[in-house]
Amino acid sequence: MSHSFCRNNRRSVALGAVMVSVLALAGCDRGAFEAAGWRDADLSTRDRVRMAPDLIASGRIDGLDRAGVVELLGEPTATDKFANSDLVYLLGRERGLMAIDHQWLLIELDRNGRVAAYRIVED
């Protein structure tokens, strides 16, 4: 085997390992939920996308009424999308290197006006 083949092969393996690491880390940027940071988030960034998993995991909106959700998260995003959801919040561009879609937080209220369900979706 020639030395140049081994050197090129090692370079290819190293480059592949770097690419796999970058792709793995691209979906792992999470941040702690902060109400003020959420409300003031620049929607051209992924601040809300990073905070949303922590918000969901914390259960902070479980059982809140509409006013409680708005106090915590701010006014919902004005949109014609997701007409079956009671409250809709734009999170920002999806995670990943090739982000083209947006992520949204959809919140449904029960007949008593309290949070019954919520989920994150992409459009």
C-alpha cells in the first residue's frame, strides 16, 4: 500500500468523524426555559426552539387557563395555520443544519378553558 493512499484514507475517516459530530450536535442545542427570554425572543433566531423542550418537560403550562399561558408566554402568534388549536406560538426555524421549516407550539384548551394538551409541530 502506498503512503499517499493511507494518508488520504486517514483524512477521509477524520473528515467523516467531524461531519458526524457536527450533525449529531446540530440537533442537541437545548436551553433552559426563561419566560422573559421567551416573550422577548427574536423569532429569526432559534431561542424559542431551544427553550421549548425544557418548557414541555417542566409541565409549567399544564392546567393553566388562557390568561395564565399568555402571562407566561406572551400573546400567541397571529396566524391562519392550525385553526384547530386554541393558542399557537411560532418557535422559529427547525433544528438542524438544513432548516427550512418552522416549528410551532400548539396548545389546546379543555371545555373549562384550561390547557389540556400541547405539542410541537413543523410546517
